[in-house]
Amino acid sequence: MNLDVQPVLVSTLFFQVQNQLDDLELGKIYVAKKDYPKALEAFGRYIEKKEKLSAQNVRDLKSFIGQILHKSKNKPILAECHIRLAELNSRLGVVSQAIKEYQIAARLASNRGLIPLRLGGIYEYLTKYDEAINYYQRTINIFLINKNEENKKCAELADEGKKRIIDLLEKLRRSQEKI
């Protein structure tokens, strides 16, 4: 093996790692290329992984997702845009807007269990347990009609959510009986 080549390979690899784009920048590139599914995937990773979203990051995300909403006529892509906006609003604590975005996404992609699952989670967080159970049951019903891997995982999580709420309500009922 020629030892003169190794330092060049190591420095090239180091340079590539140092210059990797974050998911927000990657998403912007995909928007410019009109590869909207990859852009939305990158934005989703960014929203999920970024510990703190700056005001500029939020504006950028809303702007680029808005561009996709304006340019695309594809319902699954439009639904994914609204899911990303809901995730963003949820992260920002704007729960009412997150609910609205998920509801729009649900109208565009009624066969995706992820959307009512997320709504169930929001309503469970808000302690609106009847609403949460309703959305968890919708998730399960979607899986029964449209059996794919994503819907299966969502139905399993929804079932856990329903059981968690029912157990909590049962404990509350028992504690009230003791009083």
C-alpha cells in the first residue's frame, strides 16, 4: 500500500464531514430542485432533532413549506406540508394551530393513521380524554381498512394510548370511590 495516499484520503474525508449540510439547508436545496418529498423529509428531521428553533429557523421553515404548498397540487405532498406545519406549531407550543394543521392534513390524506394518532396525543396532553380516545380509535380504524406498515405502527401506539387513558380514568374512579 502506498502511504503517500493515506493523508490525502483522511483529509478529504475530514473535509466532507465538516461540510455536511444540516437538514434545514438540505431541505432548502430540495425545494429549489422541486424534490418536495425529500425536502419535507429533511424538514421533518430538522424539526424533530433540533433542540432549539430560532425565530429565523421558524420563518425559514414556514416560508419553504409555504412555497411547496403554493407550487404543488399533489395531495400527499400537501398533506405532508400540513403535517410538518403541525409538528412545528406543536414544538412551538401553539397547540390550537397544530390541531388545525393536522385536521387539514387529515382531509387530504384520510388513509394515514399518523394524523389522528398525533391528534389523539395532543388531546391526551390537553386532558381531553374523550377526544383523545376518539382519535386513537380513528387511527385503529384506518389500519383495519388500509393495512400498511406505517398504519400498523400507528394503530399499535393508538391502542397503547387508549389503554393508558382507560387505566388512568379507572384509577381516578377508584380513588374517588374511596373518598
